[in-house]
Amino acid sequence: MRDSKDLIKAIKRAAAEAVEASKPVAICFGRVTSVAPLNILVDQKLPITEKQIVITRNVTDYETDTSNREQAGEKTGITIHNQLAAGDEVILLRQQGGQRYVVLERIG
């Protein structure tokens, strides 16, 4: 009887893993708990560290050129301040296997 229960559990686990493997990414939500080092709490239960996090330009500080490219003149650069802060809620893509998360954007 014990062997048949173990076999059923193994089959269920294999089926669940097969379904999960067919999904290359999953959308998750998280909250930034610290920025130096960057840590995010995913779905209110899973802490991830900066080693697991890939950030996009949408959530970093960057410089951009604001000059009109069609007119000759002085180029004007400005800094866009988009760096994440503790408490920010973010949208993430979890790569298959759950080892890496891409931070797409802030919520709100």
C-alpha cells in the first residue's frame, strides 16, 4: 500500500514539473526590501537577491540627450532618475526554473 502511494505522488510530481517546464516565463509581483544590495520579496514570501535579479533601463538611473537631432546646436543631456527604492512594488518575469527574475517596471 505504501509503495502505491509513493508511486502516485511521484507521478503527480512528474506531471506538475512537465506542466511547469512548458512555461518559459511567469509574471510575478514583488516589493523591493533593500537597494544596496538589491533584494526583492516576490509574491510576499520568496526573497531574491541581486545575484538572481536582472534589471531593465526602466528601473535604473540613466542619461539621455534632449537636443533636437534635426538642428545643429549644443547637445543637452539630462539624467532620468528611475532607480528602485525600498518599498517600490515591481512587476517581474520569472525565468523557467525560478533562478533568475527580470524586473520590468514599477507598479503605479
